[in-house]
Amino acid sequence: MSGKSAVQLINVTKKISGKTIVDHLTFDIYRGEIFGLLGPNGAGKTTTIRMLVGLMSITEGEIFIQGKNISSDFKAAIQHVGGIVENPELYPFLTGYQNLVHFANMTQGVSKERIQEVATLVNLEKRLKDKVKTYSLGMRQRLGIAQALLHKPSVLILDEPTNGLDPAGIRELRDYIRKLSQEEKVAVIVSSHLLTEMELMCDRIAVINQGKLIEVKNLKEFIQGSSENVFTFFEVDDLNKAKEIITEAFSDIQVFEARNGMEIKTSRKNIALINSELNRKGIQVYGIYSQKISLEDKFLEITRGDHHVKTNS
């Protein structure tokens, strides 16, 4: 990931009919990274994307793409951007190659060599002569990405790119997005409701709720940032007695009954102490494991509660 920002949002705000849809968003996105926009319905993700590509005006603040202001220098800024929103607009009765030629003719400086290059990049070079109506959804999405990359953008914006794809198509698309960020050093901005896919795809994420920025973090730090985790103790000799011992010895630790034993929410360093105390009191524990916190778990945790809003990245 390059240290230079490909995209900068500075106090970006959008108000419609007096209602604040996006509220002072500030963060940077870098070349060579996959950056996820997360938030519940109505959070302001699509509005943010529309402002990024100039489809919606900015009420307050500034957006810079490769140092160019999207509002005052739109043509210079937007030339660095490629994107597809949900399903790409393609001509089904033309071949993949004819579709790419058609869009290449709308942009100066796109050569036949570049068309072949992007087709190879998304692994469609062997199907370019086939009509798009014969393509699978995954192939159409990849052709849409190839189309968006024709003019060598440094920023690729994908809004719900996995809509309608089966699991194989989703994985295929995810692999190509990763390849793009690594090999072409493109800053890829992805918005999706499929949190499991975002977890597998993204390097960093921004969580937006009610138009406000909640968090911008490296994905792993975001998920693992909590000092407490949930640990399951299973095959416990005397479950009720074990719960009593833990409650008496560790009054600030929460214990919950689980199907095969009990769940304890605490820091990792306390687990050995808890197990030692149980053994000292004659309670044997035959298994302990830490539950993996998912992006979905963390996302629901922070969007359901009250959290301090970040004003910068």
C-alpha cells in the first residue's frame, strides 16, 4: 500500500431538504489497497459514492482524487476514476471485445493493446469473441471491471459488486479485485452488504452510521481491537459449581451457560487464572477455545451501540 493518498475526503457533508445525509466525513484512501465502506441501510454509503464520482453535489467539504478537487476541477479528477454500480451496463448482443471497443472509443488514448491487456487482467481473453449474452454473471462483472479499467484509473469504485453472483462467482470476483489492487496498484473502494465477503476482501474499512464516521481501521485491528474475547469452557465436571467459583473469585467477569459448557467474556490473560482456580477447587475442564470474532459481530456491536464519532483517519 502506497503512502500517498489516491482519494481524500475532508469534512464531506450532504444535506437534502434540510436533512443531513452525510455528516462531515474525513478519511484518506491509498493506492494498492481495497477500502470497504460499511454501514446499515440509509447510512450514507451510496450518497458518499455519488459525491465521489460527481453524480451528486457536495453541500460542505472537499473531495480530492489524485490531488484534484472533484467540485472545482471535475474533468481532471474524474479521469482517474473507473467504476461500476451493481450490474455493469453492457450490450448483450455484442461480443465482449465489441463492448470494450465501444467504450474505448469514448475515451482518448485507449489502444487495442490496452483492450487485450485488461481482458487478460480479468481472465476473459479466451471469451472475448463470444457474445455477452452467453456470459455468466461473474463474467459480466469482470467485463464491467475491464471496461472501467480501460483508461488506467488509479481509483476503482464498486458499489455492491457481488449482487446476483453465486458463491463461485463471488470468490472469482474477489480474487480479481485483489489482483487489481496488488498488480495495478489501484485504490479499490467497495461498498457491500455482504460482510463475510468484505472481511475476506478488504484491507481497511470505514464504518458509517446515520451519516457519521464511526471508525476507520485496518480490518484485522478493527476485528481484534477489543481487549476482551469470548472463551468457551466445555466438558466441565460440575457446571453450576464452576459458575459459582468463577463468580466468587472473579466478580467482574461475566459467565454464560452454553450448550456444551459455559462462555466467559474476559481478556486472554485471565483464562489461565480461571482454569487454575477451577482445578484448585476440584473442577476439571477438558477443553477451552476462543471464539473468533467476525466482521459481522463487530459491525453489529458498534452500529447498535453509542460510539464516539471519528473526525479524521
